[in-house]
Amino acid sequence: MPRLHRIASLLLLWSRPLSMLFLLSVLFPLHSNAQLPTLTYDCSPSLITPGETVTVTVTASEAPATDLTVYLGSSIYGITVPRPVIKAGETMGSGTVTNTGGASGRTISLSGGNSGYRVTGCSFTVSGRGGDPPPPPQPQKALSFSRTSVTVVEGRTATYSVSLATRPTGTVTVSVSRSSGDTDLSVNKSSLSFTTSNWSSGQTVTVSAAQDNDIGNGRATISHSASGGGYNGIRGNVTATEDDDDTPALSFTDTSVTVPEGGSAKYSVSLAFEPTATVTVAVSRSSGDTDLTVNKSSLTFTTTNWNDAQEVTVSAAEDSDGLDGQATIGHSASGGGYASVTGNVTATESDNDRAISVTETSVSVAEGSTATYKVSLATQPSGTVTVAVSRSSGDSDLTVNKSSLTFTTMNWSDGQEVTVSASE
């Protein structure tokens, strides 16, 4: 006839804060003598980490006549256990145990027995936290910032706000100051005050960037230090960066100079704004008349002498042409935030070789007769030259046979004859 079965109760025993005994009984046949078949539990591995699932095996030394269900139900938070079944005529059943939350350092023991079987139990340890769901993390005391870095255009302002992360126990004073960095960056408040009612409301701080003469993007640290209301020693920083609006440039006293042939002319160079480091300005004739030269190949400016003008001399060598030569004096900067900054000065030679040559500077003409002289150019012209010829003053009986002479770049040195006549 079928054996009688019963459902055992699940007992939960707490010993110490970090230990728990999970005692269970199962549905077993009822026997009372000492020579009973056995049920053996196998709990491997002995440690179950959060998220891990292990198999629990139950082995019977004698096969049951009907299906034998082992109830391993649990209401412990973070632990899910199975209901292994040993089928009728078989000796082994299994199920899985999952640690979904864990019970840190706690031990769960599987055991039990009845008159039908003797039970050999086992146990395993779970890590994590069991029992009630873990409490939410407690907010930490801190200063809350709408942003921890701000960029301020030179000559303008930017803002951020400050609040407390948790309710204080009393009034909290937060000091505000520029603790380091560019002195052109400043704040409009020296302190903020928070109470138990306005602690979470952001208070605005305005950062200003003053106009300056440098080209560097200055940076400063805005420090905040709290006191009172349980917030003593709580600190926080905001980084402020200036967006400089000054464009690096070279300054010239003159952008064009006229240089007499055989002489010189001068101009001066400085920087428009303070550099971030030493700046070297290369100076050279970049194009044009080779008769025009400069006396310096480079100029050096520092963070202290950047606005002190440095002089450059342009010289024009003597030549044999009659041209007003022209050249471009180039300036190219490097270093100190001035990389690739350039500037030019135009130099023009004032030539001293232009003249009209005549074979005679005076002629005698007998009444009723003529006399001649020749005219040419002293130097080669750059194009066609017309020389007007006329009696500008004196005896009207003296006349010339030509009103003009034409010279080109080819015939400029060929004398052209002029005839002077004296009437009766």
C-alpha cells in the first residue's frame, strides 16, 4: 500500500548579524526504526556569489514507490530555491538555487528527516545581502554646481549656480573667491547663505573677464568653502577660462617709406598686444628693387618690452638708372602666440640720376644765320620721355625749329639736334 507522506515546515533561525540558518524539512515517508533508507543532499560549490545559480542534488538510498517531492521554498529576499522531485523507482532528483541578492556571509543549511528516511544534510554560504531589500544609498553632503567650468568672453560675463546636496542642520555659509589664476577673472559675490528651507535652490554667481592687452586665454580657479549646518569643511571648485578677444598683430610707425638714392629712411615695429612668451620677428626684403636693403634680419620682443618700438633702417644704394625703385620689406612673427602673424612696409627709392644732357649750354647765333646743339637723357627711362623745347624768355628774334623731342628706352642716349635761328 502507498506510504504516508507529510509536508514539513520551513524554519528560519537567526544567530548573529552575519549568519543565518535555513532549516527545512521535506516531504518524506514516515518510518521510526533506525534502519531506514537515506536521503543525501549535495550542496556544491559551498559559496554562491550574487547572480550565481548552483544545482542541489538529493540522492535516495532506496527508490520511492511514488514520486517524492522535496519542498525547498524560501521567503528570504535574494534567495530562490527549487522543489527537486525523485521520480518513483529512481534514486536521484535535483534542482537549482539562485542567489539574486545574497545574504552576505550567511549560511543556508538543507536538512530534515522523517520515519521513512534518514537525512544527511548540507549547507552553502551566500554573498551579498539577504533579508529585506538593501536600503537606498544615503546622499552625501556636498556642494552642487550647475556646471564646474565656465568660459567667459573677454569684456563679458558668465554665470553658474550653487546649491547644497542635502538638507543642512542649520544655516550654511559658502565663501566664494578666486583662489588662483588670472586676476582679470573675478566673481560678484564673496559668500552665499543657505538655510534648511532654501538649501536646494541654486544661487547664481557671476564671473567677469576684464579687458586686457594680452592675447592669452587666462584661467582661474573659483573656490567655494562651506561652514555651519553640518557642512564644515565641504568644498568645491569651478574653473573659469577667459576667451580672449585680442588678435595678435604687428604695429608699424609707417607702412611706407621713401628712401633717397644713396641715403636711408627709418620705421619702427612693436607688438599690438602682450605675447604669452618671447616673439621673434624676421625682417627681410621679400620682393622688389635689390638696391633697397634693411639693417636687421630679426627683432625680439618679450612679455615686458612687447610695446617698445624697435627701429629698422632701409638704405637705397647708388645706381646708374633713373628709376624710382620699390621693394616690399616683409615681417613674419613666431612664438608667444604670434605664430604666422605678418606685416609689410613698402620702401620706395627716390632716384637722383634723372637729368637732361645737352652738348652746349650756350650758343652764339649771327643775325640771319643759325646754330645747333644736341639733347639726350642722362639715364635710361622706364618708358617714353617727351622733352618740350621753347624760348622761355628773351629776344623774340631767336627761335627754335622744334617744339619737342621724344626719347624711348632704346634711343634715350642718342643726341637729338635742335636748331636756333636769328632773324634779320
